[in-house]
Amino acid sequence: MSTYFLDVAARSTKELVPGGRTQTFWADKMLVSRVDFDPHAIVPEHAHPHEQFGVVLTGELHLTVAGESRVLRAGDMYLIPGDVLHSAVAGPEGFTAAEVFSPVRETLQY
């Protein structure tokens, strides 16, 4: 097994919210996540101390950060500082995104 290349197909998923799943991998200082959300799945408003970067790969994501809302589509990116309130709603076809958390978000290690 390689320590440099990540096998998403072999990685189990973890449910984040009803209709929203992640697959995570981590090193010492960051955690990477592939998230897949069903249509209209909701991430309630929350905050965490970790910085969060993401890029939408497919579908549509309605993201609200610190009260500012945007509709993001494939290729759009976002950066959420630590301890900032944010929430999300998947679009009518759901979405897939790649995310990075720093430091490692311990609750996503499984």
C-alpha cells in the first residue's frame, strides 16, 4: 500500500449529515476530504477551529459563510477561516467537493 497515493475507491465513507458523506485522509498537519451530497442535503450552521478550503467538483452547492451566501458550481472554490459560522445546502443534483482542513480535524479521522 502506498503512503503517497490515496485510494478513494477502497476508502469507506462516514456520514456527516443525512444525505452527506465523506472519505478522509490525513497527514500530520492537514486532512483532505472528498464529500458527496445528495440533492438538497443540508449542513446546519456550525463553526470549528480548523481552516477549511474546498473546490466543487460536480453539481451545485449553496454555501453561506458569516452571513454571505453564494451558489457554487464545478470549479468554484471557497476558503473558510477557523471559528467562522457556515452552512450549506446541496443543489437539485447534489454535489461532490474536495476539501482540506488544517490543522487535522480530529472528528473526521475514522
